Amino acid sequence: MLVVQKYGGTSVGTIARIKRVARRCLATQRQGHEVAVVVSAMSGETNRLLGLARRIHSDPSDREVDVIIATGEQVSVGLLALAIRALGGDAVSFLGHQVKITTDSAFSRARIRSIDAENVRIACRAGKIAVIAGFQGMDEQGNITTLGRGGSDTTGVAIAAALKADVCEIYTDVDGVYTADPNVCLTARKIERVTYEEMLELASLGAKVLQIRSVELGMKYGVPIHVRSSFHKREGTWVVPEESSMEHVEVAGVTASRDECKVTVFMVPDRPGVAASIFRPLSEHGIVVDMIIQSASSEGHTDMTFTVPRSDVGRAMQLLEVHLAELIAGGAHLKSTEGLAKVSVVGVGMRSHAGVAQKMFELLARERINILLISTSEIKISVVVETKYAELAVRVLHDGFGLDLPPAARAPTA
Ligand code: ADP
Ligand code: ASP
Ligand code: MG
């Protein structure tokens, strides 16, 4: 088999842990497999580097910030390759550009365009363990880029896809994907199998155990992903295609994403083209807008509300003030609200079960948690609440939907 293993920051957080990872990589190789390993920076390192950069400059999407924060992974690949050699194995490290991980030029959030994994393949066939730096790539002009927080997951899955590996194992500090963040919800349970679709929603709605782009790539190229603990050998969670034989749980998991902001444009004329004029400048500047609500129009005017991540709200407001100058002169005005969180329930079984939304609203109402915005899709329901209620909401929904029980013991909603 060809196995790709990705180790997160906590798993390589100390020299003792790096040595342990080295032993695990060698044990896998000694079972007769070819092994390529992707590693993150040691835990805390990316934040430390980002902190240094921020003391000088506030724009995290500057080219030089990527030059700085990509170094964390360079240190860990070197250390892990040395640790493997110290144990009598053979290993060679690769930085992003050495495996031609080519990306676009969106610094701090670059997307992978192509990978040439030939060097890795040659190393693995020669009995070496290839140790590849996660998180980093190079654009077509040769600039160093990074793939966004959690991006080493995406490097791992992308390398697995390029090598047509049999599995991509994501080693982390929890036992797998849980029904809610196990560090927030003590009754959360490990999920045995989750579909790519559910995992996409969970990842995009706050479950940072996998970066969303890694799940997109896994789904596109059919890479089996196994999320598991680097601290023991037990099975973790398999991310798999949806099979008809799978038991379709109604709600697979509950997530929260903090740091959401709400922006409202009041009193815009209710005519064709207005929504386009509000959202065009935002999308042209790469600002991802989430929930959008247009209120009922009255006397030819309406209000438009949407959410954006807190990191983008300043820029969004500036852009809107410039691009909507004409509307503002005509009486429209803008308001942003911070301190919000989006809490979501996700599950493919929602397609065939009515009443999930109703039950969600009742569970929140019972705790007197006020819902500010609602959005639904086929397999998820999200609500925006004040951040101070986020953890309570997660716990109440989690246990309210019976996720503290094994799947077979859960009562269906309707
Ligand atoms: P790594 O450094 O290994 O990449 P991360 O910190 O990026 O690890 O991701 C693992 C963390 O994700 C866990 O410690 C946990 O707190 C968090 N997490 C959030 N939601 C979930 C979930 N549904 N299942 C598992 N972990 C989750
Ligand atoms: N080191 C990067 C981060 O902290 C990438 C990763 O760990 O996945 O976000
Ligand atoms: Mg991570």
C-alpha cells in the first residue's frame, strides 16, 4: 500500500513527540508500505510567527507574511527527517516548491493548482520516507504562498491524490471526527463513518479538525481519509462517499463558528440590480458572504442583511461605503454587528426527515437563546446567535438531538 500520513501541530509539538511520529512512520514502512508524511509547524509556531508579522504590519494577506509563516513547516520537516534517520530509517524532506505544489497568488489563502509528486514517488520507491512540508506552495511567479489556517490537511490530501495513495491518514490530538467539538461538548461521541458531504458542511461551519479544502479534494479525487489520534492505535473516523447501505442519521454533528459579523444595508431601493451592486465589490475582493436575508419591501425600499467573517468586516464596510456612495446619498445606510456565532446542525438524513428545523428552534427557545438569522440547505440548518450563547447552544442541540447516545439508540424527530 501507499500511505500518506499527515501530522498536525500538537502531534509534532515537542522533540519527544517528533521522535514518536518518526517511530510510527517507520513502523508503517516496516509493515511493507510506502510512506509519505506531511507535517504541520510545531503547535503554536504559526501563531507566533503571525504575531511577529502583525507587530509590524496588519494585512495578513501580504506576500511577506507568507514568507514568514511558511517557515514553521520547514523546521518540522527537517526535524522529522532527522528523527527518522536517527532511528536507522531513511528519510528526505521536501518543501512545497520541491514537490511543485503550484498555487494561485492569493497570499494567506492560496489554492493548489497542481502538484508534481514525481520526486516523492521516486523517494518512496527507493525505500525512503518522504517528509513534506504542509501549508505551503509556490505561485507561478515563484512566490511562496500559504494555504490558509489548517492548510496542512489540504497538502496531505492533495499529495495523496497526486500519488493515488490508498489512504490519507490525518493524525491529530483527538480520536477522530466527533458529533461536536469534544473540547466544548463533553458528551460528544466519535463518529465511525461520515460522508464527504457531511464533512464538507461540518468543516465549513466550524469543525476545524479538517480544513474544508482537504475535504473538497478528497471528494473530488476519491481519496479515503482516516482522521485518527497520533497518541494511540485505535481506529478513528473514515470520511467516505455516501452509500445506500449507510444508516442515514438525521443529525450527524453540531458545530459553531465564532467570529461572525452581521452587516445590514438599510433602505436600499427595491429594484433589479441592487443585490448585484452590493455583493459585486465584495466578491471581487475575495470576501465570502454567507447568510443573506432581504426583508420584505415597504414603500419601494428594503433592508439587506448578510454575514461575513470578522476578519473581513472592516474591508467589507470600506468597500460598501465606496461602491454604494450613490445609494447612501439617496438615503441608504450601513451597520455592522460583531460578537456573533453561527451554530449549525448537519446530517444527510435531514433530506428525508421533516421537523429538524422546528426541533432545533424549540431546543434553543427552551434555553431562551434568541435567533438572529436562519439559513438552511438540504443537509444543514444554521442559526446566528450572540457568541456568548454559542457553547450553550451546541450542548443543548447536541444532547437534544440525542447525539450523546449511540446512533441506534437515537429517537427520530419525525
Ligand atoms: P491539528 O493541529 O492536528 O491539525 P486542529 O487543532 O487543527 O489539529 O484540529 C483538531 C481540533 O479540532 C480538536 O482539538 C478539536 O478541538 C477541534 N474540533 C472542532 N470540532 C471538532 C469535531 N467535530 N470533531 C473533532 N474535533 C473537532
Ligand atoms: N501550521 C498551519 C496552521 O497552524 C497549518 C496547519 O497546521 O495545518 O494553520
Ligand atoms: Mg488542523
